[in-house]
Amino acid sequence: MNIVRNMMMSVAVAGMMSLAASGVALAEDGPIDWRITEATEKTPEGHVKLHLRRITDSGGQMNSSNHFPLDVLEGLSRADLNADSRRAVAFAIRREAGELSCEGQASKGAGLGLCDFDASAAFSDALVVRGLDTPKESEMFLLAMQDARISLLDDMSAAGYDVPELDDFIALVIHGVDGAYVQELASVDVRPDDLDDLLGFRIHGVTADFARAVRGMGPGFADLDSEDLMAMRIHGVTPVVAEEYAALGFDGLDPEELIAFRIHGVTPGFIRDMREIGYPEISADELVAFRIHGVSASYLEAFTSRGYALPEPDKVVSMKIAGFDPRRMSPRKE
């Protein structure tokens, strides 16, 4: 399943490159400005969209834009934010990694101003005690805005994971891996093989419920490794999908065959089409080969519409690979 690992890593690397491009990884201590924009239909109920920008000493900048529950912005009331005329406001975002204290002005659902960030020495010390490097102030700011918790490291340790590098810890936090998620997986005895796979699980939505459902699909699914679970989640292999194939007579498909069906587009509709055209006993491998090489219903109908019997599936694939076009055949004479 190297292809799955490569897909997962490309997503994670792309996310980190995006942050680096915006200056997060390189930011030094510098001024922070904030801006709240008016709510739109995409703004969750009870949330505001907070934009933060930090200018670095070298001239770069970090930009972030996220929805926050209004009550997380301690000190900012809905009345202050929606005042008819501009008024002075102040609020704070308190996290384990530090506190962001902001002042400015707001009215009519929008506002702007400046912030100071006070990193938590206790949080930094707790990281070091657990084996991580001492974070830079800019990394502390990022961890605070992502609401990083020390409990994540403790839950990972309890679940048997190696101590992550600081960069790995930041990546896990950015993509929403928290202690509750680690505990959830551990509760059904699922532990990804390494931190890359744990990150991939979170990115692609491998949950305890999904793992439990997959394991219930049969004996061949009880001991799937991390990459198989991830591949099944990425390609939408679920018990419902497996039941659809079973109803068509493919009730013994193993994980790799189900994944291949989904990757190459062997849908229930495609199976029915092939059977109706003239392949009632077509196998799983033959169906995949048809899809890989572009053997379609219209390609096959070109044989029958000209009065010719359908070749055996492997012969059809060979003909398609060789570029044979049945539409060029003359109609068969009786």
C-alpha cells in the first residue's frame, strides 16, 4: 500500500508547506493585528471569523483565518460587536500554550485592532519534560492558536506511541489530532503503526466507529493494518458498499479487491451492464481489467451490433490494448 502512504504524506506535506509559505514556521516575535469580519452564511451559529496577521522582523508575515465561538474571545460581547457606532473593545484567548490579549474597535458585526501574545513558560517546560525540543516563541503562538494540549502527549504515551519531534507534534495539532481522538482509537484497540499513519488517520477520517464497522465485515477484515484501513477510508469502502457487491454475487471479496473495485470504478451499475451485455460469469479480476483498459459497454456493443459473438474477457482486453476498434468491422453476413 505504498501508494496510500504517498497520498497521505503528500496531503500532510502540502498542509505544512502552506503554513510555511504564509510565514508560520519562520515567524519571529512581532506585532499582531486582528480583524473580525461580518458573519456570512458559512459562519457557524454563535461563531465569529477571526483573522490574525503577524508581521515578522524580517518582513514576512503569518496569516490565519478561523471561526471561533464568540465565548472563546473572553470579554467580547455580542452587544459590543454589533453596536451601531464604533466602540472600544478588548478580549483575550486563553490557551495552555499562552494567552492572546487584544484591543481595538468594533461595530456592526466587525472589528479590528492589535494583540499581544504571552507564551506560557509552563507549557514550554512541559514539552521539554516529555522529551520535545524547546519551542520558539513563534511555535508557541501557533500551538496556542491551534489549542494544543499537553494531554495529547500523555495520551499518546499511554497508547504506546513514540515521543514525537516538535515539528511532528505541531503537525498533529494542526490537523486536529487531540487526546480524545487518540483515546477513541485506543478504546477499540486501534493504534496506527507510526505518527505518520496517526496523522493520516485524522486527515482522512479514520474513526473508531469506522474501524469497528470494517472489522465486522468478516474474518479477512479483523486484522487490517493501518495502511489498509486508511485505503478503505480514502476510497469509501464501507459495509454498505460491500453488501452491494455481495448482492451481485461478489460476497467473498477481500480488502484489496474491494479497494481495487473502488479505485478503478467497478460500480454495481458497471457489473450489471457487463452481465446484461453477455458476461454473466465475469470475475472480479476481469471487471477490474475492463475498467483499467477502458472496455466499456459501447465498445462491446460494437461487436454484437455487427452480428459478432463477444470474445472472452481476456481476449477483449488484449484487443483493446492493441487498439482494435470493433466499429471498423463490416457487419457479419448470415
